[in-house]
Amino acid sequence: QVHLVESGGGLVQPGGSLRLSCAASGRTFSSVTMGWFRRAPGKEQEFIAAITWSGDITYYANSVKGRFTISRDNAKNTVYLQMNSLKPEDTAVYSCAGRRGVVVGIASSGAYDSWGQGTQVTVSL
């Protein structure tokens, strides 16, 4: 497991942008597959995006494709989620997740064994 800490959440107007960061501990971050999930009030947890350990393959939920971008900087042990054109329905607690090596079922929360505490994103006027 790795220790994960998210930051960058906040209040933003519709159409605005935010960048979330997820800092990981440990010297083996470069071997960790990372994902972002969110949970809106009254709804189930939803997969948002994932990136392989090498950073060469990314995955996105249809609801955010074209608006959100996941990236990573292994030298900084950090994964990012750039969120553009935000909508009120993007309001949720966003959490990063990780697991070393190849992850089977990369869009499934059960595939990850390390989770951050979450950061609130609110999109509202």
C-alpha cells in the first residue's frame, strides 16, 4: 500500500477549472497504477479516470471525457486531475486511489488497495 493525500478541491463556478493533486509516499510510486473516483451526495462512488504506472495509458469515464485530464509526475510522486468546463453535476468528494503493478478492472474501486481521504469539489454560482 501507499499513503495518499489529495489537495486542490474547493468552490468553483460552472465553466471554471480546478486541478486536484494526489501526493503519494514511498519510493515505488512509479510502479503504482493510479485512479480518481468521486462520490456525490446520495450517489454511489463513480470512476473518473485512471493512469498506468508508466503514464502512457489513460482511461476516462464518459461523463468527464474531453473535460478532465489525468497525469502524473513520478519524480514528484504526484498524480493530477485537471478539471475544465466544470458542471454542477461534478460536485462531489474526489478521492485518489492506487495499487502497485498492473490493475485488472481499472475502473473498479475494488481493484485499488490504497485510498486518500478525499477532497471536496463544489461547482456552484
